[in-house]
Amino acid sequence: MGNIKNEIEEYQSAFALSWIDFIKQYKIKEENITYNVGYEKLKDLKRIYQPETIEGCFFFSNQKLELIYLSDADYVQKLWDKFMENIIEPKLDKRMRSRAGKRASHTVFAEKGFAASTEGRKVRFIEIFPPQTIEKYLATIYKEPRPFIK
């Protein structure tokens, strides 16, 4: 992906690419594709992870990109800051528990296709997905984390 200024838009534009076009555009190698994986409620996915050329994990169902997962600490902090800086009306759809830790929360802007798990001011991970209703996000992606035990 490009510079931080346009990163979010570039990630979101990836949802318009077919599986084949994504593979070609980002020169994905077969050894960087894992089959039959899950992510939260999403199942039977193909995961692309090729950090030498593209930041993040890309989850495909059949030929369609379903979700992008980003977790590099410095990178996700910059993306979160850029997202919050550029959001005109910060209509938070939902804040809930995060699997990132007992004190972390998962903040979802479903209609923007963006969610982040944060602990205080520190961003743990970001999810980018096609814009949708909060009801669809909760039904198809988010999975309530198990209780944290000491």
C-alpha cells in the first residue's frame, strides 16, 4: 500500500478487486496463501499474508475479500490517528469487549467499514471491511471474547 495519507482509502478500494486481480496486483506468492482458516465468525477463508509487499492479513471467502486485519503497532496507531482525524461525523456504531485484552475495547464504525481494538490510547489491531450495518457486523464478523482469567 502507499503512504499513510491514502492508506485507508487504498485498503478500502481492495474490496472491489476480484481474487485473481488482487493476486496479480500485489504479486501474491502461493506460499503466502493459507486455506481453510477462520477469523472470528468468518469461516472457510483463504488468508493472504505477504508482509514483504503488503501490510496486513487479507481474508477472502471464495473470490471476495471479506476483511483486512492489521496489527503492526506503529502502523495501526498511525492509521487510527488518520481515521479519527479525517472522520467528519464520528458516528460510533458500537463499543464492546475486545479479544486484545481485559482492559481493551473494540470500537466499530460499521458504516465506514472500520474497527479498532484499543487499550487506553494504544491501538492493538484494526479491521477494515466493506461498509455495512452494525447488525450485519455483529452477526457475521464480531465474536464475543471469552472471559479473561488471571
